[in-house]
Amino acid sequence: MTIRADNIRYSAPVLEKARNLLVAQLIEPDGTYPDIWWTWGSNPDRPYRIQYMRNENPELEFITCTCPYGLFAGAGDTRCYHSAAVLMLLEAEESVKRQKLSEVPQVKRTRKPRGAATS
Ligand SMILES: [Zn+2]
């Protein structure tokens, strides 16, 4: 993931609102799709969908949100606080993963991987 919530894309007040949203736990992961989250605006019957668009090329990844502020932004231009909150979540998950990986003892590879040239 290359998009970072704390970089220039989001202003400080937007990041603050995003943090409040996370603290209030008003963002829910979708039960089926791992890259989709839901949050609510003024109408409880019409939640907003936030989706992280992954790509083989991380440079081309972006995030979308169906709130009025995010809806008409072009791909990669969504800057609403819902999308900022999801990026914060993703970053937190990634740093936890990295931490866990660093706790795993490194195993020395002694055998050649299958299919490797033997000459
Ligand atoms: Zn939004």
C-alpha cells in the first residue's frame, strides 16, 4: 500500500475527523469483501461505502467513498474523512503485521528451492 493517510492528501481537520470516526467505531468492515468498509452520514438507511482499490502496481492503488464529498471526486482524488479513516485502519493493520513478522525467528534456507538451477 502506498497511499498514506498522514501525507499531503488530507488536511489536518480531515485527519482529526477521521480519528474521531475511528474512536467512535463508526466504520464497519464489509462482511464479504475485505477491501470494503461502511460508515453512516445523516441518513442511517443510506450508508456510505468506502473501497480500497488494490492494484498489482501499488502506485495505481486508490480509495473511493460514496459520500457526497467523495462521490464526485475523480479516481485517486477522494479526500473525505471516511476514506482517511480507512487508510488509517489499513496502516494500523500493516504495522501490526510487520511487528508480528519481526517476531518470527528467521529460518535459514539450506535447501535450494525447487526448480532452481543446479549448475
Ligand atoms: Zn466519504
